[in-house]
Amino acid sequence: MNLRRSIGRGMSPQDFVDGMQIRTMELSGIQNTKQRFITEYEQFAWRNEEDRTYFSGIRERSDLGHCLILCTDWCPDVIWNVPLLLRVLETCGIPGEILPMEEHLDVMDLFLTDGGRAQPVAAFLNTNGDVLGRWGARPAYIQAAMDRFKEEHPDKSRPEYMSNLDRTYRRIGELYREDNGARYRDAIIQELKILFTAFPKEARF
């Protein structure tokens, strides 16, 4: 899959933040979405020097060219996860841009999760625009809570469907806030390490 045509069609992370609307997401425990996003970004710190060294070493690769992050500002998973993704990209030296999901559904639909448009999705490209891998939309252990809900409640017409969905979103919010967010951040970093390690080795001539 090649997404060269999508590079440059999005916005910078700063423009995305500047344009964010301020929302309250009670089920997710977020009182101010824009401030939470900024706080997650500004307070990020590497907890493990080995992890920081690994991602810093990505700078030595000349074949990792870009990252496209598909997201919106109204999804709680975006508020928690995208600031960390941006910090990892900075450490790796990989340029990144935000593709607002609603404006790029043609790209979003290439990265569906269980047939749905789950966000955020980070697509990592080489210098030719070929997709090397993707991450999203949640750490696996948090996604498991949603997978369990879908398995146990397949019928959307049931009267209790929405109340159970709200309960699941509340649980997901609790998982993000667990250990002051340290658990989910560590999980994403380890998942990204596994993803990057699986990328084809850089060709040397």
C-alpha cells in the first residue's frame, strides 16, 4: 500500500491543537479535552532509558520517511494517545502530520478496526510512501475491553445496549487513568517497539 499522495494533505500537530474544540468527556474522565491533550504532551517523559535509546536510534535509519495520524478532536482515545505518538515521532526524528478523519475517509477506510473507523491510527511510511505498519487505535489490553463488549452484546437493538456501551467507555477511561496513565503509556511504547522491529531492514548499498 502506498500513501505518497496523502503526504502534505494534512495539518501540523500544532495546527491540530490550535484548532481543537474544548469538550468535556465525562465517561472518559476528561474535564477539558484540549487541556488534557496539551498536558499529556508537555508532561510526557521516558520512564525507561532503554526505550528512549531505542527510539533515538531510529534516527540512524534514512528509510523511515513519514507518519500520518488519522484522528479527530472528539475521540477520547485521541486525547490520550496522540500526544504520546507525537513525542515518539520527535524522538525518532520521523516527520508527522495529522489527517482529520472526516476529511480523509478514503485513507481511514484502509485501516479499519473490526470493520469500524477506530481512531487514532498512525500509519508509518518509508521514503517512497509505502506503508510499513500501523498502530491504533488503543493499546491491546484496553482494546480488549471493547472487544469483550462487542462479543457479549452483538445486538444493537437491545434496550440495554447503550447503557452497557457507556459502562464499557467508563471502564476504558479508568484503564487510561490507571497508575496515573503510566500503564497505558508503557503499553503503547512496547507495542511501537514491536512494530518498528518488524519493519524491513534498511537497505544498504
